[in-house]
Amino acid sequence: MQAIAEQGFGNRKGALVAIDPQTGGILALVSMPEFDPNLFIDGIDSTDWDSLNNSPDHPLIDRALRAAYPEGSTIKPFMALAGLHYGVRKPEDTIYDPGFFEFPGSSHRYRDWAPNGHGNVDMHRSIVVSCDTYYYRLANDLGIDRMHDYLTQFGFGQKTGIDLSGELAGVSPSRAWKARISRQPWFPGETVISGIGQGYNLATPLQLAVATAALANGGTVFKPQLVKSVIDSQTGLRKTIAPVVMRTINLPPEQRQVIVDAMIDVTRPGGTAAAANAGAPYLIAAKTGTAQVVGIKQNEKYNAAKLETGHRDHAVYITFAPADHPKIAIAILVENGGHGGTAAAPIARALMDYYLLGKLPNSLSPTPKPAQGPVHAD
């Protein structure tokens, strides 16, 4: 699975985390670009150290744990759950999207990614077509503190506790958080952009994977663990590391199913990840995202071709499968990759095909299967 993921990234930068949503066990943990750790065994020489340390690609940074990015639209399923939880939205509630949101009396427009809007949008469609305007309004109705309180249950803004050192906590903003770091008041516009995973919002790919796994399994937040067992060198006895439940979220099944059904349709014709998931013999739930790197002026349009590569949007993607009995949850971020459905979703599909069906990509030679064997879809 590591090899499949690394091949999928190619020469691009980013990170991927795959988790067993029923245990918290890490299935794949990838940070790209990689480097050869053998260089450090006998003490790295100055030439190799300078090459690694001064590289503009920063290969020494573990992007899965130590790089925090805006979540982009992958935050929307969790935002929708917050709306249901606090009773400010019902699934059938509809808004009209003209292509922007604006506060009464203000000329500033918070734009949807679709310039002409999406017309009438309910909760299901808001996820399938990734309607920004729906979530601008939802965020404004929720307020930043309720957003913070709900999202932190899924692990946003805090360390996951993985059995590796050095992970970052990310940021799930609130009024108190901003007052603490800047002594500035919170502004309504900051709430609005937080609703689409921008502004102060920052999460590691690991956090996104843990949150996705919790959504997949119905609300149990597991501690992510790489170590499955430890063998005592003196006695030879093997100690299995048990799953650790960090907390359980109150996630009513009927509310969760509203979100899962929409995420399934993200992978079907008309959804933002349809192409990468076409023909899958198992149900896939997903959400695509693009995370803005640089701001675009009010009356300008985003044009990747006119931007330096390092200023282009990140591609973000979360997914789990089979959607009706999840066995794998994945979060991927491809730096400056653009849209999650085209840059990141194909990597996830290749991983899921291998894990669930034992199917290798054509360009990879057969390798020994995992000790557990392939897990077949129901």
C-alpha cells in the first residue's frame, strides 16, 4: 500500500494516511517527497545534509503529521453534521445559491466556486456539488464557537495521540483562540470562510484521516496506531496492542446516513469524484476539496496557469469504503494539485482496490500480500 500510494504521487508533494476505521490501525502513512533514511545510519555527511535540509521541497518534514493545511471543502460533511446537531438545518431545507453570499448592507461577496451558482440547494446536493454558498450561510447561522465545539469532537485542532512523536495540533478556531493569540476580536467574515475550511482553519492529513474514520464507523474516535504488536526480545512473547478509544461522538444514525448518502453520490455521475470511482464493485463515500494557498482579489478569477506552482490550490480528498461497512478510511493532500477529484481521488481508488479486492495497479509488480490477506467487499 505504501508503494501504491508513493507511485500515485509520482513527483508531486503531499501526504496520505489510510486507517482501519474499526480499530484506528494505520494501514499506510506516506509523506512525499521521501528521502533515504540509510544516509543517517553512520552519520550523514555535510553534502547530503545540505541537500536534504536546504531542498525547496522540504523532504525532511513529515507532511502527514507535521504539515497543517486548510481542510477546504472536506470540512463540509462535518459542517453539515454540526448544522443537524444544533438544529439550525434539516436535510430538506433549501437555500438559493446565486453564486455568492453577502451580509446585508455589505458589497463584499463571498464567492461560490461556480460563478453562476447552483440554484436551489438542499443538504444532500450541497455535498454532492460542493456548494460554497450553502456553507457560508450555515457557518453564519452556527457561529464560530459552536463550529469549534462540534468539530473538535472529531479531532480537529488537537493532537491525535499517534504512537509517533512530533505531530502538530492544527487549528480549529474560536473567539477565545483568536483573543489568546492576537488579542483581536472575531469578525463575522472569518466565520463565513471557516465554513468552507479556509481562513484560520488548519489540519494535518492525519487529523483528516482520523475524523473521516470516525464518520465512517459511526462516531468512535480511535487513537491512530502504527504498532500492531510488540515481541519481547528476552522471552519471545508477543503482546498485541489493543485499540484505544479516545472518545465517542453522539452521532445519531439517521443524521450520519444523510451525510453518507450524499458522500456516496459524490462518487457517482454528477458528483465531484465520479470519474476516479467509476466502475467500483463496492460502495465508496467521499468528499473532494481544494484548499486555497493565496488569496484572489474580489473581482478576479482563479487561473492556475497564471500562478506559480507553489501558489496553486492544494487538492484534498477524504473517503471510506465500503460505505455500507467501512474497512478503510483515507485522507490525501496533494500540494498545489488543484482539485481533489482529479489529483487525489485516483490514488485513493488504487489503494482501496488493493485493500478490498487484492487488485494491484498495472504498473506495479506483484508483492507479498498483507499478513491479514486482502479484505473482500461485501
